[in-house]
Amino acid sequence: MKAYIVTRILSLIPVLLVVAIVAFFLIHLTPGDPAAVMLGSQATPEEVEQLREQLGLNLPLYEQFANWFFGLLQGDFGWSIYYNKPVLTVFLEHLGPTLSLAVLAQAISMVLAIPMGISAARKRGTKIDQIFMALVMLGMAIPSFLMGLFLMQLFALKLKLFPVAGYEPLSSGLWNHLKFMILPATALGIIQTAIIARMTRSSMLDVLSANFIKTAYAKGVKEKVIVYKHALRNAAIPILTVLGQEFGTLIAGAVVTETVFNLPGIGQLVIHAIEKRDYAVIQGTILLAALSYLLVNLIVDLLYGIVDPRVRFGRK
């Protein structure tokens, strides 16, 4: 187990290296001068050049990358020229809203998706299954921002049950925090529900057609025991995989939903950094988001052995 964990952690290094290289050079090749953006249109060329020298932007790209990369090896993700703080500090300040959104959206999707997928698999070919498939296709087709606007119109503007937009940290109280998070989390959760429910149905159908399930039915085992104890456990690994992937996606890619609901999360951070040409924040955020995604998938891999004891790590 320890050898497997060490191997998986070491395997993250080349992936992060590729992400770092692509993020750095792709951003620096885009048009726009951070020094000119910071100083504004009234700045003279001499002032812009002086600031470029202070920021190290006048150095060759390979030298800028080397300086940034060796800083990463020491835990230094750079300095934000817009926020005037270390990039890691800025990222952690914006991580809270995104993490809350991801956790709540994942909880909503799991509560809805897994029972729906199991019911559809048990009722394969019936009206229930057909309705389920229609809802899944609808859920996958609706963009999260459109779902968010619909929920905002109904529950915030008409019914006035929740605020239209904004954010309150968890430190202000659980309900004060949740009332700002429920609508955006529901908008994202409905999309995730369609994906997870579809995988749950597919995985359960594969297991329910297995011989050991037919044997259990022949022995007179209760259907609930067969479905929830035997079938669901054997179908859990594909479901767990898609849960991990979708949670990682929620952390790294909830930009549009955060913008619609004005949440000060990672998505908003990236948008502001792009507008201000804050290269250090863009590079650091991309790298940290990729690291978060990889760590979520590592945790999912480790959970395989808990969910299914037949999985043995580090053994052939």
C-alpha cells in the first residue's frame, strides 16, 4: 500500500511539470503587457520599461521560466502584481467559496443520482427507465449558467427564498453561508446528477446481469439485499471513479457558475488575473487547480481498496 502511494505521488511530478510548462509559455505568448496594463494608458514608454525591468518581464522567456520554476521547487508560486500578495495566499483566500460550492454540488448530485440510477437499472425497459433517460439527456444538455439563471429567476426574484447573488463565508454562520450557496450548488449539482446517474445505471446493469446475482435470486435472497448489498458494492468502482472526476472538475472548472452568482472563488480569481495580465496568479492558479484535480483522483484510487477488498495495491 505504501509503495503504491509513493509511486502514485511520484507519477504526479511529470504531469505537473507538463502543466507548468504549457501554462507558462501559453500565457506569455498571448498579447498584452502587464506593465502597461498596471500603469494605464497615460504611462510613458520609459515608465512601462522601468516597471517591466522591476517585474523581470524584460528577461528572455526561458530565464523567466527558470526563475519561476526554481521558485516552485521552494514552495514559492510567485507574487501577485495586482493583489500585492503571494500567489499561494491569494489562491487559498479564493479556495473557500469554490470548495464549498464543489462539496455542496457533489452532495446534491449524489443524493439524487445514485437512487435514480439504481431505480432505473432495476426497472430497465419500463416507463420509469425511459423517463429517467429523458431526464438524464435533458440534464446533460442544459448549460450550468442557464440552469443557474432559471433558478435565480424562480427562487430568488419571484419566490424570494434565496439571495440573487453574493457570498458569505462559513464563519458568518452556517445558514448565512448556505443561503448564498444553495442556488449555484443546485445549478451545478443538477448537471452532475445526470452524469453520475447515467454511470450508476450502466454499472448496475452490468452487475445485475452477472451470474452470482442470478444465483442469489434463485436462492430466494431478498431483492433489496441483492441490489444494495451485493450489486451496488460490486458496481461501486465505476461510480466512485466518476464521482472523483466530477468533483475534480467542480473545483477546477466552476468559472461560469461563480461568475453568474458573483462568488469570489477560483473562477473569479482567474478572470480578474487575466483582465489585469497578472501572469503569476494565472500560472499559479492553473498549477494548483491541476494539483487539486490530481490529488482528488489519487484519493479515489486509494478508496478502491476500501470499497472493493479484491483490489490490491502494488501487487501483480
